[in-house]
Amino acid sequence: MTSASAKRDPPNAEVAEPPAAKPKGPRSLGAAGTFRLEAPRLRTTGDPHQERHATWFELYFDLVFVAAVGQLGMAIARHPSAAGFARFVSLFVIVVWAWVLYALYANRFDTDDLVFRLGKAGAMLAVAVVAVNLRRMMDGHGGSGAFAMAYVVLRLFLVALYLRARYHVQGPGRKLSEVYIVGYSATTMIWIVSIAVPAPWRYVLWGVAMFVDLVIPPRAWAVLKGTTVVVSHLNDRFGTFFIIVLGTSVVAVVTAVAGLEFTVASWTIAAACFVIALALWWIYFDLADTSVVGRGPLGLVYVYSHFLLLAGVAAFGAGTKLAVSEAARPALHAGARWALAGGIGGFALALAVIHLGAEWTSLQDRTFLGRLALVAIAVALAAGGGTIAPTAFAVILAAATLGQLLLEAFTPRGGAASIVE
């Protein structure tokens, strides 16, 4: 994947809309065109192999989600109970879905002009309010009303962007916009109603809205024939977000060790978790097959699997902090075990599902079977590792993850399409 320091492609480097659409050229309203206005156009109709990467503003947009993911990670470290994990997973999916909504819009209609930037800036403020209320919700101290209101605001900005796209584009692009406008307007109304409904029914309405949201994209993607997304851009966006979540895990290692007195056990656990984080990065960026992304609606397997993958990495970060703090105990308590090992299991299972979409994959594929084996080892450690010393627990998990990296590295590629071309 192209690094963030690499040169980013300007929005107008993409191919033009089909002849049916005649968007107006960009208009510059400020020095160096910084207040440029450009009509949206469908950006998935050209060469599917053409490279396009995230813009600098998209990367800036991602930063606000660091606060939200960080709040969830710290909260699960404080409350590693069954109820805490349930709240963590539910809120994590809602927060990540907000990011996915804007990533998919940018993949199809990004102009990086003044209107687009102001719309996403408004959404960033809403996400900041969401992040502020996550801690209160995870701690059981309210905040769900303000959370819902902020979530409504960021969705309204998204619908407004799709309305703008519909005004300017024709053909499949207009039909695609209409599916999203109708669908997301309806689910936004559910979120608005939930503000006036007390718990626990408020959360039921959130669940209904999320369910409907998740069934909208398959219908929308079916509108476009052939290339439905810009594959390089979507890989870039998800890779960037993966780095953000994994980065919080590395920060957790440093933070956990910095505040503790040096012991061999705590530093051994920290070193083992650092090895795990490195292996996760290596597997994801060098060895993950992402060819399923370019296969029409089937590409949503890649999108939806990232809920489990990213939640697993975030849980691993919280588990790292818990394991280091419990280094002197005879064994890790259940919450720490499930955060640490269960997080790795979620990551491996998600990649196994994505790998099934590879053109050449079979049920005998070593990479696929190895990921399932890593899931089994992680779950076994989480469920039955109550008698294993924390240091041994971390070392065993690191050895299993490193073993999977080596297995994948020495498995013939067989023509698989990597996330790094």
C-alpha cells in the first residue's frame, strides 16, 4: 500500500463520467484553487486497474476517529466483562460504519472541493461529539441521547452530499445516489426517533437502523455493472484505518509499560505483544488477498469483514494493557484473556472470510486453513487459559501469530492479488 507520505492523486486525475453526464469543469474561488468548486461525477467507470489513493483531506478526516477508537479501547480495558464487551462491539460497529459510509461516498463521488471538504468537516465535528460520549456510555453513565443526536448530524451531511451527487450525475450514478438517499434518509429518521425513546428501546431502534443500513449497499452496488468501486482507493482507505486502529494498540503497549516498575514478566509480555502487532501488520499488508473487492456486490464481504477485523485489533490493544498490568498475577483473568487472544482470533477469522473470495482459494489452501487454526488456538487460550501464567500466555499467542505469518510467507501465491500490488 502506498504510504501516507507518498504523493496523493488529485481528484481530477480520475476518468471522466460517461458521455451521458456532462459535469461542469472546476471553478477556482481562491488562491491556488484552494476554494475550488467541482461537480461530482461517478468515478468507477474507467480502467479498474487505474491507481487512485486517498487525498490528504481524507487522511485528516480519519484522525477524528482516532479519538473514538481510543475511547472504546480504554473503556474495554476498564470494563473487560461480558457486558462491557457487548457494549464495545455494538458501539464499535456503529462508529466504524460511520467511517465506512463516507469512505464509500468518496470512492464513487469524491471531488475534494470546497463543498465536499465543508461537508466532511461538519461530519468530523459530529464524530468528535460521538467520541466524547462514548466513555459515558461504556461506563453506564448516560450519554446515549447526545450520541444519537451527533450521529444524526453526521448522517445528514452524508445525505446532503449524495443529494448533490444526484443533481450533477446521470445514468447509473444517479440511480446509485437515489438508492442511498432513500435508504439512508429512512434509517436517519429511525435515529431521530430514537432520541425521544428511552432505553432500552432506544438501543433496539439503533439495532434496526443498523440492520437496514447494512442491507442497503448490496442493492446499491448491484446498480453498477462491471467495476463498482475503485479498488486501489478502497484498499487504501481501509488500510489507513487499519493502521489507525493498530497504532492505538502499539500506543497501549508503550503506555502500559511506561507507568510500571520494570519487571521481567511485564517487559516480556510487552515484547510479545509488540511482535504480535508487527505480525498483524505484515499479514494484512503483504499477504492479505483482496481480489474480492473488485467483484461487484461480492466486494462487500471485504467491507463487512473489517468490522470483525478492526474490532479484534482494538480489543487486542486493550488486552495488551490488561496483560502487562496483570503480569505479576498467577494467571490472566477472563476479560484480559478474551481481549488479548479473542482479538487475535477475530482478526484471523475476518481475514479467512476475505480470503475465501480469492479466485484461486480452495478449502485445502494452507493460508486459509492456517488462519482457521490460529482462530482455534486463540479461542482455546481465551477460554481455557485460566491456569497459564501471563508471560507464557503472551509468548504462546505470539508464537502462534508469528507461525501464521511464516506459513503465509512461504505459501505459494498462486496468483493471489495482494493489498500491495
